[in-house]
Amino acid sequence: MKHKKKSIPSPSLLGRLSNEKYFLILILIVFILSAVFYGQPQIAMWIGFLIAAYATVSNDSIQSLGTFIESNKDKKWYLLWIYVGSLFLITVTISWVIYDGDVTYQRLLDSDGNSKFPHPENFSFFMLMAPLVLLILTRLRMPVSTTFLMLSVFSSSSSGIVSMIGKSVSGYFIAFIASLIVWYFGYEYIRKKFKSRKIHPMWVVGQWLVSGLLWSVWVMQDGANIAVFLPRRLGTGQFVAFSLIIFLGLGLLFYLRGDKIQKVVSEKARISDIRAATLIDFTYALILIYKLFISTVPMSTTWVFLGLIGGREIAINLARLKKGKKHKTKAMRMIGKDFLFASIGLIISLILASTVNVAIRRDLLIFLGF
């Protein structure tokens, strides 16, 4: 007598919530602490900073560290952590010394001591909600712009947000076009060279050097998203706390191997190949260096990364000898999904900014025709 195979039921909503119970407890604790202490600036800024530090690095790990993590799965997590963590400490220390306490390479504070993103005397509840929202979106594997979410609520006027959006959008298209050209015209050569599974040891050295360069440049660009809750110039004690907390947070990130949002990188074509990862990171680092030196306006590095990955996916599928419609459709869906999530993050950041700042709310309503 044949026995029918029992179908395995899909996880229920209750089951999925049970799997996330510790994360939900963390969210509840942060929410309560934010509601209780937002009116006490000295406590509120550290609550915001702690959540922003982990959420920002976790979400942006897909762009600055994602390919590094993916192509070094065979390495001990603590080796990756010590390397990246040390580079972080060196990078922020240089800025702290050169710019008299500013750890953001003048993303938040210019040479005259002025800022379009001033440190508030008092925090609003919605300011503390920005990193909490980012933490939730990161858990949902949504690669949103941490720059828009973190800095928009601190902007003194809509002009600061407009400048960020303009620089970020131009970065997206520059990265998309550059990646499209490199991978389309170089696909056959790259494919033949990378066909061998045997990888020369120098590729490993090259990737670690390039990844280190990319990480340092990313810290110069996006360190502002983490430090925005703290005073624009940090004293010695504040700087030590700032550096140590992020250093330990990086350790947790590497222990979790990028956590859930790492899937955004893992699903892309041949990213685990250390040679492909190195080429992507090198192109990305060059674009960030270019954007870093043309202006001190903060920029969404997430948008630049999505443009880079999107251009590569399109180029590979256009250049393949087997011009399968299935592969092209899959690539377009991935690019569309990433761009949609980034746009959702921008919309949420504008909503949060308008709740905090009356001037931004007025300008936004005028723009929408109200």
C-alpha cells in the first residue's frame, strides 16, 4: 500500500514572527527608550547613535563589504573583522585629528564651522525613529539609502536634501553607465580569463587591498550617517566611545556574515568569484573617490552601488552568447526591485524630515502642489 507524501506547510505568519521574536523585542525596547528619553539630549543622542551605527553599517555592508564577505566565505570571520575594523579606526582617527574633532571629513561641518545638518539642542521623537526604521528595513533585506534616512531629519532646510538627491542620482547614472560599458565590452575577455577555477594568489592580495581602499573611502563618505547624532566635534572620550562601539559592531556584522541583507549581493551573478568581486569594488572605489573630492555634500553611496550592480547585470545578460529571455527578465526584476526599495527609503526619509522640520514640510507641500 502506497503512502502519500505529506506536504510541508509553508511557515505561518505566527511562525515567522516567532523566528523574529528577539529582533521584535529589541525594536520594542528601542521604541520605549526613544519615547522616554527623546527629551533628554545627552541620553537621546547616544540612543540614536547606537541604533544608527549598527543599522547603517548593516544596511550599507552590501555595498562596502558585501562582495568582500561573499568572496571570503572560507576565511575566519575574526580575520576579516580585524582587518576592516583596523582600517576604520585609522580612517576616522585621521579625520578627527586633521579636522579638529570632526570624524566625517567635513560632510557635516565645513571649514568655517557651519553645517546644513546642525546638531540639535533637543531631539524630537521622529529623529530617533529614523535609525529604528532603517533597522527594520535592513531586516527586511531592503537596500535603502542610509544617507537620506539619517541626514534628512537633521537638515536645516530643503536645500540640503535637494543637494544630496542631486549628487546621489548623478552618482547612480555614472555608476550604471560605467559598469555597463566595462562589463559589456569586456565580458568575453573577462569570461575567458575567469573561466579557470584556479585563482592566482595575487588576486586574493589584490582583493583585500581594493576592499580596504573601498571601505576607507566609504567611511569618508558615509561616516556622517553614523556620527550625525553626536556633536559635530567630538572630545577625546566621545571619540573613543564612537570608535569602539562601531569597531565592536563590525565584529558582530562579520560574525553574522553580513546578516540577512547579504542576500542582495549573493543573488547577483558570480559575485562569489574573488576576481569579479575585485573588479566591482575597484570600479566602485574610483567613483566614490571622484565624488568625494568634487564636493563635500553628503551622497547616497547605496544609489551608486545599485547603479554599479544594475549596469553589470544588464551588461552580462546582453553580452551572453545564449540570449535567453529568462536571464534578461530575471536581471530586470532584480534591478527593479533594488531601485524600488531605494526609492521607498527616499520617500520614508522625506516623510520623517517633514515631520521634524516645518520648513521642509512647507517646501514639500509646495512641490506637490498643495
